[in-house]
Amino acid sequence: MTHATSDGVFVDPASEKLFQAVAGRIEERETQLTQESSDGLPVTLSTEEADRIFEEVAPRKNGRIVGIGSVNEVARVTSSYTSRRDEETAQMKAHMKARMDSQQIRLDSLEDLLDVMAVGNPAMQRMLSERRAALGLPVRDPQVSDPTRQQPSNPTNYFEDM
């Protein structure tokens, strides 16, 4: 398409021939996939699939594909690259989840500490309740044990457990 004028007229017959050949092959492949699909909806090839067709159709000169310029120098994306990237992404997600879980445990511990400090201090209890309500958090009564939360192994030695 870069060898065409703004109105779509090709300035180079070889470029037009290559464009027509690639466009025809892409259309054939999309038609074939549409006919094979169970839902009958039109299928559009991915950029990677269209690029592969271009590489098959385009002539070669001195071992390079004609028509793609300096892209000949760029490494192609391979399935091993994709699987390696997916693996790294999965590892990163697992690492981030572990960090978030660790941070949540630390925050819960600090909340427990604040609840212990608030026992017998109505002003602090009111402040904690107001703050939790403002943040949209459930308001906890430090006098009442929450069975869903992990409690220290020895409640009388709370500070030693920390």
C-alpha cells in the first residue's frame, strides 16, 4: 500500500502484483475458515497469520523477503517467545498475589493491634469505627471475637506473638 498514491493507484506494477497476490490468498484463507467454522460467522485472520501469508507469497532476493524493507532485520515472534512470555506473566502474577496476601496479613495484624489498644478507650473505639465506616470497611467491635479472622495463638501474650 505504500507504493500507491492517495487515491489507491499503484505506482509500481510489481508492488500491485504482490499486493493482489497476498490479498487474494488472505481472502481465500478467510473464506475457507468461515466455511469450516461451526457458527458460519466471517473469520478475519490475525496479523501474524496475514504476515505469514505475505512471507509465503513475497519473492526473495539475496535471501531477504522483498517488500518489507528493514523488517528483514527484526527477529520474528515465535511460539516459544509467546509461551515464555506467558510463563513469565504467570510467575509475576503468582509473585504479586503472594505479596498482596502477605501485605493483607500485616494489615490485619495492625488492625488487631488497634483493636487491642482501643479496648477500654471509648474515644479510640469511636474513632476507629468512624474511620472504618468512612473507608467502607466493616466496623468491628474489639470486644467481640471474629471467628473468620486468624487469632493469635496466645491472646494474653499478644505483643510477644507479634
